[in-house]
Amino acid sequence: MNKTLFICCLALSLASCTIQRLPPFSSMSWHIDSYSGNAKSDTGLEFGFGCEWMITDTALIQTSEQIASFPKLAEYLTQGIRQFPEIVVDSIYFYNPARGLLFVSYHQKKPLKPNTEITLYNDSMAVYSKEFTRIFGWMNTYIEDDGWENGPVESVYSNMHYNKGDKQFVLLQRIPYKDKNIAVFHICSTKPKKGKWWEEYPQGIFWRVDLGNADNIEHIASYLNSARTVAVSNLQIIQSKE
């Protein structure tokens, strides 16, 4: 084997080791309940969208075949998941493009300390509304220093990461759903300026505002406040089933 061929083979081998593929979908079948607006599965599992359920587009992508119909969607979702290497996604329940929500089951690779803890009553809502400041600067933790290592028990843990290069922010909410580890990724990105994005992604997943522009900070803050209702609605569902 000549030197050039060896280098090419080595590069391909290293690339194959670093590529992260989209996790598999669960075998569950999902639909939107016309009364509650929640997503329900054929196994009885149920997730809420908070005040966002009234959105017109309630399409749920829940199979690999549906993902494959959009050439760059798998890469886009994988990139969002990858923002939190402490979390290993075991399977995907569904993705709702209109809301930018990806519901998954997961396990912790290593403990991830949340930036915000959300409960039904007393929580860090006062600082949650200021999460947007972290997009453009520092990160702080506002929960107690002890007792968070094993994940949420009676509250929702929230973390956020902003990718400046791709103008994408990902809000991760971990939900204590009985004996399951459930998480929802809120994946939001600025509309691309190049490429045929309208052919490569589902309609409506991109923001028409520049997430990297500080002038849009109130718009981002408003979204993060509304995202809290996703956490609260799922805590309410859990409580109602106990």
C-alpha cells in the first residue's frame, strides 16, 4: 500500500469513528389528541406542549423513513443532540418541526448540572426568563449544589447551549417521567442564507430572526419563557397519572 493510499484510508477510518448518527426511533405510534392537544402513543405514554399545542402544524415525524425524506434533517437534529455530550439519547419518540421539539429517552453518560430547575409551583422562573443573556455571554447555575447528580425527581432540569457559528440554540429539558428518563430538545436555528434549505428541511423549522443579533434578545427571551410551559405541562401530566 503506497503512502497516499494509506493516508486516505486512515482519514476515512477516523472520519467513520467521529461521525455521530441520529439515534433510532422507538416502535411507538404517536398522534395528537384532539381534546387535550397532547401527543399520545399507542402504549399510553403522553407528552404535553404547554401553550404551544394550539399551533396549526401538528405533524409528528416518528420514523426513519419520514426523516429520510428531508436530506439534511438527520444531520440537523444530530447536531442539536450533540450540544450536550453528557446525555446519551437511546431512542427518539418523535420530532415536531413546527415547534422545534425532539422528545427522546436517554441515559446520562456523566452528570449534567442544570442551569434552571422548574417545578409546578416555586421554581427559578425569575432567572429562567433571563436565560437569553447566556446566549451572548456567561453561564451560571441557579440550583442547589447537592442532589442533582442522578437527574430530576420531582422537577424539570433545564440547560441551554448556543452555537455561535451555526446560530443555533438548544434548550434541553429533562423530565422525571416515573421510571423513564425523558428529555425534550428545543432546537432553534436562524434560517440559512445559502443552499436549498426549503427542500432539505421541513417547512417552518427555522427562525426568521437572527439569533446572533443582540437586537433580537427580547424575541428570544419570549420564546424561552413560553418554553417553560412545555416543562410545566409534562409535570402536570405526570402528577395526574400518579
